[in-house]
Amino acid sequence: MITLAIDTASSHTSIALFEDGNIKEELTWKSENNEAEKLMPAIEQMLNKNNLSYEDIDQIYCVKGPGSFTGLRIGVTVANTISYLTNAKLFSISTFEYLHNKTKLPVIVYAGSGGVYFSQSINSDIELLNLPEMNIKETTEVSGDITERQKEQLTNIKFIDNDESFATTMLKIINDEKKAEKIIHPLYIKSPSITKSKKTICFT
């Protein structure tokens, strides 16, 4: 059983390859809004290195968000496309499900420069908070995925970095039974911030 896992929703893009419940290889790099150019070549490189092809993939797990608007759309599109072309089973998890499997602490996720998504536990509701509101919650330690600048703004709360690898965390999730999906849709909690272009477009 060959499994491919993809996360382009986070501050670091990660892919991992598993065979029969064992980690074969993983790659992680800092997301720089260029996943469209880097993701597919990285997957192909990983497959070739392990003497595998796309047709050998039996199932795909993809983190569907919330997260980077452009980044997670690319990851979801790649997962859907590979599944469609190879008939690999398709599974999705939210960013919060992934992070709550990585840490036992409450989780916060980047939601713009002044805000965070907050999740107390894997079964709790998700709150959208600004950082001052975060500081008055009855929470002393958190983990998750926010910027260094946001970490500095947490005056009464300690952010705990968790260095567990993407593949190690995903292995816990893959080992749990989940229902396969026909197609994955990106998960957004709030609408993306899109700046209107000031350029004038002329049609001739």
C-alpha cells in the first residue's frame, strides 16, 4: 500500500511517502508562494528515487486548510488530479486535525497579520480572534502555525514549537480509518484578501 501525503496549507510545504504503514521519505521546505512550480517536480523526484510511479500510489492524504489561499488550492488540485488519473483513494484532513495530532496543546493558526484561528481541542469549535483577544483567553501555552512576529505579540501566552515531522504526524492519521472522498474542496474560514489591481486592461 503506497500512500502520498501533501500539505501546502502551512508555512512550510510538506510531502511524504509511505509504504504499508512505514515512512519511506519526506520533503519539507519553506512556503514561498511558488508551490505551482515546486510541488509536482518534488513529488515526481520522490517517486523516482523510490522506484515508483504515479500509478503505484494507492491513496492520497491532503491537508485542505485553512491556510495559504493560493498554496492550499495547489495542493488540493494536485491531490484531486493524481487521484482522478490513477484511481488512488482520496482523503482530506483540516489543518486543525493535523496540528491536534501533532500536539496536545490548544492550537493557533495564522489568519492574517493581526489575527489567529484558535482551536482548544480536536473536537472544539474554531474561533477567529485578534491577538489582544488571544492574550486574555484562559490559556497559558499554545502550539500551531503562526509567524515569528505574531509569537512576539503573545504577551501572556507561551508558544511551544513542535518539531515532530510531517510524516510522523501523518502516520498517526493514516493509521486511523477514514472515509474516502470523490473530490477534496479547499477549506476556508474567511474569504481571502485579494487586492484589486490598479492596472488598466485594454482590449483590442
